[in-house]
Amino acid sequence: LAIALVVGCFMARKKIEMVCTILKVSMEGLIINLRLFAVTFGVQCVWVAFFALWIAAMIGSHFVKEVHKVKHDSGSTEAFHCEVGTSWTTNGLLIFYCVVHYHVVTAFFKNINVMMITANLSGWYFKEDGYHSYWTSALKWSLGPQSGGNAVCATIIGFTEYLMSKVRSPSSMILSCFNPFDWPFLFLALILKQLVMTFTKFGLIAMTFSGGTFLGTAPNAFKVLKNHLGEAVICDYIGKRIMEWCTYVLALAVAFAAWAWADDAQGLNNLERTPGEIVIILLFVFAWLISYPLVSLVVIVFIENILGGFNIDWNHDKDAAAARMSLNSAFAAVFMGCITQFILDFISGVVVNAMDVILFCYCVETEGGKQQNERFDNLYGGIKDIFNNQPVTKASEAPQPVPQTQIV
């Protein structure tokens, strides 16, 4: 796998260089618009509240019971007796609705962040006055005039996520990697998901950019992007993969550092004495746990509540105390890893959205025939050298600009 990864990176090095150039420009825009991290994190906190309520509702639905009348065949005059059974809250159709509802609402909140990032970064890119506060207008649009377009995008993205989770679970995807006959189908599934996600997101960016409706601007956005199809898909895909890998590595490093710190604070050396083979297995286990940070945190709290309900005296002997301290170290590692993953997931999402916005601004600018070579010379040169093989137009030779929003 390591060799395949190295070979793949070498073959796609030009594309990775282009993505890194877009990432550099995106980070410049985000540094100037640091308030975007604060306002998007506020939206993320609202989503966390929704997730907590959703989890509580899903768990609580299985504790709802109903009394049913059941007919029995005995000769008694009482032809019926009562039994306690499951309620309508565990109906399969309702569970299906709740799962799809989760995906759609999650996408809706993510789209709010995309719209706020689009407003600020596009204003910065085209040097518009007062762009620092454009996010307030985008927030109003996402919940008001453009909430319908936001909901349409959220439904498309959410339902696609749900379908792909059913078509390819992580276990079946891993098994498919070892079966050459499954490779074409796995490739098509991933490409289909990436295309739907990418063009839906760019349709949302175009809607925010122009102030129109999603159905009205999405076709025009496709026209703008049709000559830059490769850049759009590759930028979104490679950008996500790079940020995901960095996030996983950092979160795992924090998790094992927390484990070592907890061992040291309690006078243990469990991690030091663990064989290398077991550490490798633990890496995979922690990577899986950290990939679902909020669920893992809920499970930790649930386990702690169960252990607390047993009223166990952990100090009655050395073995019990050692077991409790070892459990503390493991829980501390998972807790810190999940918190780090949650924060870095949020930051990487903001960065990837910023990259998509910068690429869209570049495409719009190219269609308008005006380039800001004095600001983004590396961006223009990097994209054109890789995809277009065209010389970068000098600013003095560029035609007069077209108002950007008229393009979309």
C-alpha cells in the first residue's frame, strides 16, 4: 500500500502541485478573513446541538413501549390479555426517515458555512469594498431568500451520502480493494459520488455568488466550469484527501501523546511495554474510533455511566486500581483524539471550501477575460501550465472586465 501510494503521488505530482497552489491562495484569503473561522464554528456548534438531540431521540425511541391486547386460545372467559411491546417509534420507515433526515440536515448546516465562505472570499478575491462583513448577508440568505436552494443542495448531498453508505460500507470497500473484479465498480461508485458532490457544491457557490436561485444558476455554473472540469473535481477530491490525511495523522499523534501523558501521570508504563505489533493494531483501532469523533465520545460517556452504576470499589486491591488507571489512560487517549479530530475536521472543511471558492473565482475571472496577475500570478501559471498549456496573459494585455456576477 505504501509503494502504491508513493507511485500514485509521483504520477499525480503536477495535479498535487496545482492543488497546493490553490491551497496557498486560499490560506491567504482565510488569514485576511479570520472571522470566518469563528462564525462557521458557531454554525458547527448549532449542528452539535442538533446531533445531540438526534442521538437522544434515536436512543430514546427504543425505550418507548406500548401495551398491546393479545388474543389467547385458552377456554377462559377472558379472551384477551395485555402484553408490553415495542412502539411505533421503532418502525423501519421512521428509522429510515431519521437517518436520511440526519444526512440532509448535516448537509444543510455545511452549506451555510460554504455560503458564508463564498461571500467573504469572493469579495476579497475581486477586491470589493466591505467584503469582511459579507458573511452576514450570506447567513441571512442561507436561512431566508436562498434557503430553498440550500435545502435542494442539502437533499442532493444528503441522499447521495445515504445511498453511498448503503452501496459501499467501509468493510466491503476494503474487501473490494483486494478483488480486481470489483475495482471498476468501486471506481465508478467513487467517481459518481465525487461528481455529484462537486457540482452540487459549485452550484451552491454560484447561487451565493450571483444572488439568484439554485435551479437558475446551476446550469450557468456548469457552463463556467465545463472547460475546467478536471480542475474542479481534482481540486475538491485531492484537497479533501490531503486534509483528511493530515487530520488523521495529527489526531492519532495527539491520542497516543495523551495516552503516554496519562500513563506517566498515574505512574504506569503500559504504552511503553506494549509490543510493536499490538501498537500497529491499536493504530487501526484508534483511527476507526477517531473517524467517528462524536459517536466515540458518546460511547465513552455511556461506558463511564455504566461503570459508575456498578458501585465498584476500584481501590480495594492493586489489580482493580491498575485496571481503572489503565482504563483512564485509554479513555483519555480516545477523548483527546476525538476532540482533536472534531476540531481539525472543522478546520479542514473550511480550508477545502475555500479552495473550491478560489477555483470558482478563477473560472469566473477567466470567462470574464480579466486576470489579476499582480496578485495571483502563481495561481494562473500553475493551473494553465498543468491543464491548459497556455501562456499567462499579462495584465496590460487583458481585455476589459465583465461584471463578475453577470457570468453566472
